[in-house]
Amino acid sequence: MTLHAASRPAPPPESTPTAARTAQPAPHELSARRRTLALLALALGGVGIGASEFATMGLLPGIAEGLLSPQMSTDPEAGIARAGGLITAYALGVVVGAPVLALLSVRWSRTSMITALAVALAAGTVLSALMPTFELTLAARFLAGLPHGAYFGVASLLAASLMGPGSQGKGVAVALSGLTVANLIGVPLMTALGQVAGWRTVYLVIAGIFLATVLALRWALPPQPAVPGRRAVDELLALRRVQLWIVMAIAAVGFAGGFAVFSYVADIATQVSGASASVVPWVLAAAGLGMTLGNILGGITTDRSLRGTLLLGFPLYIAALVGLFLAAPGSLPGLLIGFFAVNTASSALSPALQTWLIRVAHRSEVLGASLNHAAFNVANALGAALGGAVIAGGLGFRAPMVVAIVLASTGFVLVGATLVALQLRSRRTLAVLREHEDTFTDSIPVLAPESRDELEPAPTTTGMLPVMATS
């Protein structure tokens, strides 16, 4: 009896390499224990990054004394402002490295890429600890910042895939949780350690955290192959989208307010509030607690309403900065509560802005996720530079708080203008669709990515992250 082609038995799944690969469970189908371990491994790298970036701010007076002692003896305010260049150099490294490394990672598997980035973070931090002069340390901090944005970009996508559909905001929050834990525990501990053992020891300890991250990623993270057929030029297509640049501008200007204050937290604590240097780790712990709480709340509210998170988060952020300005002078409780409130509000905005960028970037997911951290560190550089400028200009250590309020308010104005523009565009698009019903194909409008509202996720059944409608 002759079998028809349709009735012939298919080869067993294990007979082909492709079938063997597809037989592996999807990341979000892993056991709860394996998924938790993988998420913790991703977050551990964030702990190291947070400690590396923010401990520098808490240790800035000690670093200035060690590398710029002649200037510190004659003009301490100018010396502190110059040492703030280390913060700016790191931030510029992130800005350069985030898009460049995201493009280079297109053909790599995400698991291999994030492991390589953790190795690079360790190397840059070791160099920061060993450089003998301010200029060389400046260069080392730039190199240490290069992998920062790409690490968080890839980690956000890996975490989102591990969390499963409908949890993009929570996945981003998990990827950022290491950063917030670092500010809650790691940065205060590193600041206290630096006051006892020196800032170079702190950088070496942080390098050890990155090496532990490499081992944890290799052990716990399930393999995720590169997206077939993707090229660097495909990622670059996202840069043509005006909305992507607008969201980056919102993040850069809005978050610069927080950095204008946080970059000089040690001097604000001692010079404005009248606290001793031993109190600085407690101020950083209060800020870290706020970051942790804000990140959790931001992940939850972003999944519910990205637009609502932005419209509520920015006014609360501005109000917290005003409260810090009014309450910090001569008051340790005012300082602690102020930094807690500022960091709670600003951190709640971070998952929303990163999720918005991922959606706007369409299929250029790695680039979109990485660009948020590039924008975040433009904010770091801008805030530190403007805060340092008003200090160096003799306006005192309270002046950066005024700079912060102006920058955060500008960010909110940009948010409002963007939301109004998107609303008007959506209405025009709906009117066009009603007039031209033949633009529908199988009930799905054939529209360019720019014609829909990326503040809300597009329906998708093809992957963990929302896919925008394309023409």
C-alpha cells in the first residue's frame, strides 16, 4: 500500500539539531528555582555596577584628597568640582559604550554577550583602582563605564524573557534591582570601607563582585541564541525614529536633576546639613532604600499604565526635590527623608522610561534597552557638570538643589508635550482609518511604526516583548 506524502511519519524530533534546540524549554518555562537563580545572577552584575558608579560619589572627597591634594589644600571647592570629572568620565563611557556594544552584540548570543560584558566591567574597575594619577584614573573610569549600558540593556531583555509574557515592566525592574540593592546596601558599605581602607580598596572589592557575576552567569543563565539573520544595520533603523530621541531627551534632562544633587551628597551632608562624614553612609542607605522601593513600584505601575507612571512620577519627583531643598539645611532628618523621597520618585520612573524606549525601538530591542542607560548617564554627566559649575562659581552646596528642580521640571514639560503630541497623532490616525477602511488587512491596520502609541504594548503572540505593527 502506497502512503500519501501527508501521511508519512515525520522523523523523530531528536534527529535534527534544530529540533533538539527547540526541544529546550522557553526561558519563562524554567522551574521556579532555576529562574530565580538566573535572575539573581543578572542582578548581581547590577550590584557591582551600582557600587562602582555611586560609591564614587560617596568617596569623592577622599579621591580628591588622594589625587588632587595640592589643589584641595588651596581651594577645596574647586578640587571637589574637578574630582567630579571622574563621575562625568564614567558617564561618558556609558554613553559611548551603550550603543556601540549593543550593535556589536547583534550576532552574539545574549548569554555570551552579557558574560563578556561582566568581564569587561571587572577589568575597567581594576584599572580604576591601580592608576597613579588623576588623568589616568579619569581614563580608567571612562573605560569602566563602556560596558555599563549594554550590560543593563541585555540583562533587561534576558530578565523579561525569564519573567514571561505581560511582565516586561517587571522584567526591567528585576534587571535594575541589582542597582537599587547596591544603593541600599553596597554603596553605604563601600563608602564606609573607603573611609577606613581607602578608595582603591573599594574598587578592588567591586571588581571581585564582577568576577563573581561572571561565574554566576555561566552557571545559572540558560542559553539564549542570537536572533537569526539580525545585522547591526537592522538595529540602527531604530535611530530614525524621532520618538526614540525624544524619550532619550526626557531621561537625560529629567534624571540630570537627581544627579546634580546626588553627585555631591557627601558635601551636601556635611556642608549643608552640618552632619559628620560618618553620617554619609546612612544618607546613602536612605537613598538606596528609596531606589529599591521606587524600582519595585515603578515595575508594577509600568505594566499597568506606562503613561500614568510618567504623569504621576514626575510631579512627585519634583516635589521631593523641593522638599529636600527646604528641609536639608541644618537638619539631618530632613536630609535623610529628602534623599529617600527623591530617589523613590526618580527610580519609579526608570522602568517606565526603559520600557518606553524598548517599545519605540521596535525590533531593535538591545539597542533600545541600552540607550536608556546611555541617556541615564548623559543625565549623570550633565547633572554632575552643572552641579559642579554652581559650586565652583561660589554659590555653595545648596545651589545644586536649585539646578535639580529646574532640570526635573524641564523633563516633565517634555513628557507633557510628548504625550499631547502622541494623543493628537492617534486621533488623526483613527480619522484616516475611518475614512479608508481598505487599509485593513485581516483586521490589522497596515501602518508605519510611527502611527501608533508606543506607550501601550502592541498585541503579540510571537515573543516576550511587544512587537510594533510594521508596514
